Amino acid sequence: MEPTSALSAGGSIVRAAGMLKSRTGTRLGSREERREVYSRFQSAVVAMIGLAEHMRFQQFRYPWVMSSRAVNRLEELRRSHQVELLQAYMELRLVANPGPMTVADEVLSRLQLLMEYTGRKEERQYDAALDALAEAQRRFVDSCRDDLWYLPRWWQAWRPAWWSSKWKNLRRRQAVSPSQHQRPS
């Protein structure tokens, strides 16, 4: 099996994942769960980038060493990374809000483009695809930060429950006098 034909099979995962899209927009996961899923997806994408770099290094730095056994090992490694990426993406589909989800789709399409250029010798196009993927990942992280925001937004300051909890905390602090915190002599 040729390395370039093995790499071109990676686009089918993105196409299959694209068919499973839903536009519900409901919040299904807690912040902690979403944070874990976002980081798992990001880790899977980084692992795929590392694999692409490794495959490029193996194919173009040492082309005479690439026996069929080495190509098969790279193919197994690619499959295992793609399975992890697909599992992370499906988890993301379960708990993510629409903002990070749309950017995650863009990250996957940029990753597919990067994997297509992995088997070719066009260095500029590969570098451009890597830069586009890095920019999409930055947007994904920014979108996740907005989604996982812990401070109240400007419009949430008018919520009665938020104000009552702040008032209770203030009264609780005032109830404890400074003399109670002094050490006994």
C-alpha cells in the first residue's frame, strides 16, 4: 500500500461525522463535562497533527527506509488516532453548545486538508494548511473559553438569585467579628 493512498482515506471520517450533525442547541453537559470533552477533542487534534508531522518526516526524510512493514505501522497508527479523534468528536456532539461545535467542524475540515497534503511534497501548501489549522484551533479555544465563562455576564447581574447569594455572603462576613479571628494569648 502506498503512503499517499493510505493518507487519503482520512477524509471519510470527516464526511461521516458531517452527516451526523444536528442543530438542537440545547445545553446537555455541565461546565466540567464540557471542559473535559473540549480538552479531549483538542488533544485528539494535536495527536493527529503530531502524526501528520511524523508521517511527513518518515516519508520525505527517509524514503528508502519506508518498507511495506513501516507503511503498515504508520497506517495502524493513523487509524488509532482517527478512532480517538472520531470518539472525541462524537462526545463533543453530545455536550457542546452550538458556538464551539461550529468551530470544531472547521477544525476537522482544516485537519482533513492537512492530512491530504501530508503525502505530497508541496511544502508551502502543507505549511499553509498547518497555519490554517492552528488558526482554527485558536478560534476553537476562544469559543470554548466563552462557553465555559464562570463570571456573570452583564445581563445576568439583574438575576435575583445572584444578588441574594451575594447579599447572604456579605451578611455572613459581617456577622463574624474581627475579635473572633484573633489568636488566644
